[in-house]
Amino acid sequence: MGEHDVRIEISSGRSIVLRELDQWLVYEGLLGGEPTSGLNANLIDSILEASSAAGHRVTLIPPVEGPSSGNFDGSSDGERSDDKRRLAKVAVRARFESDVPVDGTGDYSELSVVWFQEAWALPIAPGVVAQITELDWAASARNMIW
């Protein structure tokens, strides 16, 4: 492992290393209206489905929705103003590896983690790192063979 690897020690004592990082602006391309809880749920589902379709085991760090920063004035889209919620600005999908398999039947283990944070990673937001350290790696990750 290189000296600049991002390594996280999780609560089970396992060490995981960041191997891939993808990130994008959550609402880039949103042409009209404001983010809603429904839109956010669809965005999250799409991210998780795309990760799974690519063959990755994926887990979500549950996002915290905040109030929309816009001034919703009751346009004709039928959304209630109290449903106007936004996620953090940046969506992040990262693939972590451990050099120890989950149950001894592989060469190593891996897990993709999705989260949202206000600024581009790296660094990973401290609150997210705290949640990653609490992941149940054995229940979530998959074994891999070289």
C-alpha cells in the first residue's frame, strides 16, 4: 500500500483502503423546480441500482436532508412547500478493499459505499468517516478472488 492511501480503521478492527472514488454534483442538470424528498429518493435509488448493476456490493450512508435553499412559491407542480428538501451538494461513491476476506473463502473483500457531503472529497467529511468506521463489513462486503 502506498504512503498516500486513504485508510480507515473500522470498529471491528479491520483496515480498509480506498481504491476508487467517483463524485458528482447531486442536482447538476436539474432544470426546473426544487429538490424534493421524492426526487432525492429516486436519485439515491438510481445511484444504488447503477452500482449494483456494475457488479458491486453497495451500502448507503443515510443522508440527512436539509431544507431547500430556494424560495418555493407554490408553482403548479403540485409539490407542497414542506416537501422541498435537499441533499448535500456532492454525491460520492467509493470502493473500499480489505486485504482480509469476509469469511476466508476469497483473497480479499470489497464494498462500495455511497454518501453525500457538502464539498468535493477528498477529504471524506468527518461525519461520514465516523459512519464508515461503524460499518458491519462482514455483513455488507463481498469476498473477491485475484
